[in-house]
Amino acid sequence: MNTSLVFSCHDDVPAEAGDVVDQGLGDANAAAAPLHEVRPLSCFARTPSGDVVGGAVGRTWGACCELQQLWVAPAHRRQGVGARLVRLFESQSAARGCRLAYLETWSFQAPSLYRALGYEVRCTIEGFGPGLAKFTMLHPLA
């Protein structure tokens, strides 16, 4: 072990040091995996005038797709918009060759929606605060 190193902790992420870590990790990941094959994917619900009232944003890589964000404007919730966006995202992912969809969601977000769409909880992390949990969910694509 190198005893001449100086270790420190911060209540934030100093920009320069954070950039060094980001670059180092990015370089190591690029050397180990074909990250150039990761492709973004997004689907949106819009009003006739073009205003975005919902969106599903994520990425595909190989046989997997990750739904990273799902949002629907409050006035359009509980009308099937979120479900349609998820299904459209899955359909586009399947057209790219994906066979598995995955996501992370919080207990205060939409785990019941994802369960209704066939997603299964594979990991639950608790301890963030009273009643809060984070779920990793998977769903095979047809």
C-alpha cells in the first residue's frame, strides 16, 4: 500500500476531482465493454399543439433495455398515458432486438403501474427513510 497518499472526504463533489474520477471510470468501462453500442431511446405523449405531457426515456444495449425515466403531467395521470408510454418504449426496444426490460423505481413513484404491466421486483432496498424503498424491476419482452 502506498503510504504517501493523502485521503480526504467532502460534503460535495469538487468539480476537478469529480471529473478525474468520471474520466477514469469512463476509460476503464470503455476498455472492458462495448459502450459504443448503447443507444438512447425516448417516447413522448404530446397535446395536439405539441406540448409534452409525458415521456419514457431510457436506453437499449444488446438484448436489454433500461427505462430510466417515466413521467406524466398530473392532469393526464390515471388515464393510461404512462402505460401506453411504457408499452411503446418496450415495443421500440423489442424492435431493436431487446428481450428484457428493467428499471428502478421508488415506493412513492409507480411500482404498482409496473407490476400491472408485468414487471417483477427483483431487488428491494430499504432504509432511506420511513416507508421508503427503491425497487429494481424486470420484465421479459415478447
